[in-house]
Amino acid sequence: MNRTHEVEGSIPFSSTNLSRILESQYSEWSGVRGRRRIHGMKFVVTVDRDEDGVFVAQCPAIPGCVSQGVTESEALKNIEEAIRDCLEVRAEKGMPLTVVVHQVDIPV
């Protein structure tokens, strides 16, 4: 199984710190198997194949949040973990959790 993802600027982090930071920014929380998660937090991800045939998934709202997989399904599963990890790193560093992503219509 090819489960790799990159977290730009990885540092040791504590899920307690992320929970505290996210709790101050978002109000709806629920326990999930000993972890906390935000209800309704959704991210747009892109999936593309690279020159070696590996599926690469990215989350545009979180700079540097990239993962991959041998199959598209695996890449999507891996990007979910990468998103959680990236949010924790950004929270630990005191960075904004996401950047604004816009959709624009371009006539062609």
C-alpha cells in the first residue's frame, strides 16, 4: 500500500492544541473514537495522475497539503489524513488554517 503524504513545514504537534484552537474558531464539535472533529467542515480536493501513473491529490485551501495513492480511491483516502495533519501543523504554528479559494467563470 502506497500511503504517503507531505506536510509542509512539519513539526511535532499536539491534537490537544488543534482541538483548543479549532474549538475557539468553530462551535459544533462531537467526539469520534477519542478524537474530535468539526461537523460539516468540507474541502475541495483535486486529483490528477502524474507521469508515473500515480494519483496525486491536493487541497487548494491548505497550501502544501498534498498526498498520493496508487488508485484514485487511495489518493482520496490519503488526502483526508493529510488534511488533518496539515491543519494540526498550521494550528501549532499559529498560521491561518486555510486560505481563501475562489471559483471564477472564464468564457472560452
